[in-house]
Amino acid sequence: MGVNGNPINKGPEKAQGIDSPMPRLLTIPQASKFLGLTVWALRERLWNGALPYLQFPGGRKIYLDREDLEKFIQGNKKVFGE
């Protein structure tokens, strides 16, 4: 509870452990937290082409677009019995 007994709203950014406001481009550790995967599980999905990534020219760091992560989530939803 916050001040005056009001509940503290941490929002999805805080719940996922990513600083607010949530950036559009996420690093591999940030994206793995967002998806609830280990860093290596996320890397395997990158290596097998399940997720697109961004790498700036001349750079080494890999970024993932949050919109692509949302599409990945939507495309992998399943319902038992189907």
C-alpha cells in the first residue's frame, strides 16, 4: 500500500523489471525478462529464426523490437484441447 492507503500501481514496465518508460528496442537480457525466458533460450530462438533482431551497422549489440516480441507472443498462444 502506498501513501493514504492507496495501492501502488507499478504497471507492466515495473512488473517486468524494465525501467519505465519501456523502450521500443530491448537488449537480449531485457527481452528475455519480457518473455519470461532465460537469455540462452532467447538466443536459441534468435539462432533458429523464430525472432527477428536488429543490429546497428558496425555494432555488435543485438536489439529486439518490442513489437516483434508482442507478435511472437500472440503467434504462440495455445488453447488446451485444440
